Amino acid sequence: MKSLVRARKIISKFSQGKILVVGDLILDEFIWGKVNRISPEAPVPVVCVESESFMPGGAANVASNIAALGGEVYLSGVVGNDKNADILLDEMRKQKVDVGGVVIDGDRPTIMKTRIIAHHQQVVRVDRERSEFMSDNIAGQILGYVRRKIDDVDAIIIEDYGKGVITAKLLAKIIPMARAHKKIIMVDPKADHFSYYKGVTCITPNLQEAQEISGIKIKTDSDIIRVGKKIIKELNAQTVLLTLGEDGMKLFIKNGKIKHISTVAQDVFDVSGAGDTVIAAFTLGLSCGARAEDAAYIANYAAGIVVGKVGVAAITKEELTRKIRANK
């Protein structure tokens, strides 16, 4: 009961949280249909299309989740000079996300991932992207935006999908700046970029990313503990929130405390974007003054809701409160 009361109190403060999200912006396209036969041309299903929809992905999905949970959110990243950028930015504005930090780069397309869904199952995904690092000019515009907003926010989330926005050079400026202003610095990591993240407050890898980062093959709970301790030491981070899929989460705190949080997911339809929901809810909790354990508890419930939805999705604080109350 105490956990329920604390959680509801923290969630009620989400509207006070101000978060800056920096990272790779993605437009997720969903093509919905039915399969009634196999193609005579190749052993693949023929999808009869019934509808199409678009949703924000990558860093944009994190911003979407923060906005849906009631937080104030600023978004910075790169889009192309194309219709997909218009679709993505229009959707962000509808959700009351501040897109003043989004830079248009005419030399690269807006990243788009197309998922073809039939009978609630993903048949295939098509990615359209260019993932080379952005130019110094574009990076300078993003850095300038971060400098202008640093005093207005409680936390910065770095969303690194390895698509070119997050570089060592950029984070070498952002992390010291955020630390100097005593801001929370969260990272949803790309394993290849682990060395970029030294000095952040928290990192939220999944199991596969944690294995790649640490170089330790995870087979047992003891291996997970070794991995978490190694990551927190090497980054000099305050916390590591390791997401374990159906096994929940494990929270590592710099003082040596380790907390396992069991999953509350009941129906799992789609894990797309679950990590985005976790970092959004966890960061909002911390920005409102919650202890890491309580913020992780809330993030775990948020993940349990979102995996029960088909497609990349955001949840509201009302859904979150109901879920916590129902599972008290």
C-alpha cells in the first residue's frame, strides 16, 4: 500500500517535469492488413492492405511518451526536407511537444521504418535511412539549442539509435554542460557508443545491449549482477536500469544496492518502443524528486501497459495510475 501511495503521488507531479530529448528521430509507418494466401511468386504471404497509420519513433517516441504522461518536453534531432518530416513534426505538435530543436538537413532523408502487420503479427519491416554522422554545422545547431534550454529543464535524455545524431564530439559537450548545471542525464544506449556515455546519471540498456557493452555473456542472475556492476563502475553513473524482457528489470545503484523488479505485463502483443516508455517514465519520476527505486517501479508498470498494445504507442498517466492500482 505504501508503494501505491508513493507511486500515485509521484505520478501526480509528472506535469512539473521538464525534459529535453536529444537523439535520432524516426517516423514509424504501419501498414495494416490481412493474409489469405501465399504468393505464387515466392513462399511469402500476400498482405491485403486495409489501412495505414503513422506514429513517432526513436527519440520522437520518447518525447511522445513524456507528453502523454503529462510532462513538458522539448525535442532536438534531425529530419530531412521531405513529406515524412512534415508528417512527423505535425504529429509532435499535436501532442504538444516543443520541436524548436529539430534541425532540417536537406542532405539526408527523414528516417522511416515501415512495419507491415497482418492479424496483429508483424510480417516484415522495411527501413529507409542514412546513418552516417551529421555534419559539424548540424551538430552545432543541436548543441546551440541544448545550451539555450539547459536552464529550463530538469533532465536530458540521450536517445542513441546509432543513426548519426549522437556522436562522441556532441556528448563531450553536452554531458559536462548538463553536469555543471546539475541536470539529470539519461541514456538509452547504442552498444557501439558505450565510451561516449561516461559521466551520465543513468543508462537503460536491454539484456542484449548489456551483454555487448560489458563483454560478459549473460546466462545466470549472477552474470546479470556482474554486468550491472561493471557498467555502473565504468561509466561512473549513479544508476543502471537493466530491462530484462519477461523477467522485468534490475536496478543497480552506485551505493551498491541492487533491486529486482518483476514484470507486471499480462498480454504481450508488441515490444516495439517499450524501452522508450521505460526511459520516459523513469526520467519523469526522477525529475519529480522520486527515489530511483520508486521511479523504476513506475517505469516497470508503464512498460507492462505498452507491450500490451500493437505498434509503437504512448500511455497516459491515467492508464498508468489504473494499472498500478489494479496490481497493488
